[in-house]
Amino acid sequence: MEVKKEYLCIADIQGMFGCGKNKAEQIIRCVKDYVKDPLPLRGKVLVTEYEAWKNRPMERGKAAQ
């Protein structure tokens, strides 16, 4: 049985996106900027916050980050 995490850390983001630490930190900052009341822990985001950011409506003419 797989245990689901409640939050994602830098290492989780690195694994999901195949990126380095700096890019993972940038993604976490983007998620925290998008969410109204983010998890107050440095370097971590709730899975629900990440899902909300991932499924956010994109503005016309803007490239995905």
C-alpha cells in the first residue's frame, strides 16, 4: 500500500520535474505566490496547493513557468 504525502519538498519537486535545486525552489515560490494561505514551512508546499497551482487557469499570451 502506497503512503501519500501531505506535502512536497524540494527533493520531491526535483524528482517530478527532473530539475535542479534552484529550479525546484523557484517552482515552490511560484506555488506559494499563487496560493492565498500557503503552508508556512520553508521549502515545502502542500500537495493540494501544488494541485491548485498546476490546474490554475493560464492567461492568454503567457508561457507556463
